[in-house]
Amino acid sequence: MSHTFKYDILVIGSLNADLVVRAPHFPRPGETISGDDLQIIPGGKGANQAVAAARQGANVGMIGRVGKDGFGDVLLQNLKNNRVDISDVERDDASTGTAIIVVDEDGQNSIILSAGANGKVTREDVKKHSPGFQAMQAVLLQLEIPLETVVYAAQSSFGNDALVILNPAPARTLPDELFKVIDYLIPNETELSILSGIQVTDLASAEKAARSLQEHGNFSVLVTMGGNGALIVDKFDDEIKHIPAFKVEVVDTTAAGDAFIGGFASALLRGLEVEEAVKYANACGALAATKFGAQPSLPTKEEVEKFIKQG
């Protein structure tokens, strides 16, 4: 029976204030180096993916927590400005989550997270605010909120036929009960290595690691590999598919993976086949890497379509 969805995509995850500084290289232990002026930029993997999907035209809602502080005000207003429904984001006495990010001259980043209010997101929050779990087409999850909350959200969503997409970041050991209730797992090479215990260095090792995880559940794995593109290890297909990356001048890789995930989810819900959706997501990630900062770098649907058309 068909029905009207409240959201195309519901994101349950983190909201962070990113404190970002550019530096010539990452400091070594005991080393003090000079960097550019500090910038305060809206971030958090959950909020990044929500904005990424919304900028691709999806109707997006967010469940999470921020503090009753200035950072929280900024993050909520930014989501609202990007047409993400914030009515289910709670204000908490804990401080707003914060990420301290150093970006080197090659555009690579090093991140330290302080969970703050993100660590207070509970299954009760999900139960209270989720629209019955029958009212969204897809749920995006990450690991910057408590794991038990992620497991509960995945189980509830999967049980009501919503598409469950898990970005296992920051990477950690995951229980089988979570693997059994996801449709897509989207790690990068480092996260895949940690999850599988297999060092990922090339396409062959990435496939081996992904297949080892698929022994725990019935899901597809999309491995994001930066300049090497993405690898599709489909649960229904013995043949892997490698989707090359778009070549761009990298400025900052922060949120490129989140752009990929938001782009993939929105493209899939628009009816694209998985391979085409991954190509589209690659374009989203590539464009995000050409700009500085997390959410300011996330491209719009019009920008992505123009980029793909230009080749």
C-alpha cells in the first residue's frame, strides 16, 4: 500500500562546531607550528550528511542534540537555512559537540572530536522523535552518537522497510545485531581496515575486507577510496564494480565522504541504479573536496549536474 512519506531521508546523528585551522603540515609530538586564522564552521557527520542530501533536493529531517550555547544556535540556524527540518533536534545542558580540525597544505585533515551533547542522544530520543519509522524512505546513520542508539535506530528503521545506510565513522568494532539490519555500509579504506581486521591497500584487499563483513549480514558495501574512486561490493553480485573518481584540485577533504553519502542516498531515492548513484556520489565528493570547510563545501544538485555534464 502506498503512502506519503514525511521525509525522503531521516538523519540520526551528530552536530558539531568545527574549529578549523590550515597549517603547512600536521604538528609532530611536542611541536608548535603556525597556522592560518581559526574558522568556526558548521559540521558533524550527521548534520553534514543531512545538508548534503538536502542540497540535492531531498526532503530531510534530523534527530540529534546540541548544547544551549552559541555554537548550538549557529548549527541549528545553518540546518534551517539549508531546509533541514530541525524540529526533532533537542537542546541539552551539555556543551555542543566540537571538532578540532587541522588541514595540511595537501588538503588532508586530522580531526579530534569532543562529543558533548552528541554523546547524550538516546534510544528514547529516537523513539520520541521518529515519525513512526513508516514515514521516511531512508535513514542515514553514523557512529558519532552512542552505539546503542545507532543499533536501536537501525533495527526500528529496518523493521519498517526504510532503507538503512550506515557510515561507520569513527570506525569501531560493530556487533552482528547492527550488521543484520543495514542495507548499505559505506566506509572509507581506513574504516574498512578497522572493521574487518584486513589491511586495505588496493581494490583486491578492499573486496576481500568487504566480503568478510558481508558474512555478518545481507548488505552491500560501498568503499570510498578518495582519488581512487569508489568500489561497489554488491550483496547480489559476485562481480565488484570500480567507479573511477573525478579529477579535481583538492583543497580540503573534510566532508567529502559526507557529500558522497548524501549524494548517493538522494540519487538512489530519485530512481538511479546503484552504479549510476555511486557515479553521482563521486561527483558530489569531488566537488566538496575543491572547497574549504565541511558544510560550506557541500555542492547543490545544480552544481553536480553541471559538473558531470562538463565531464
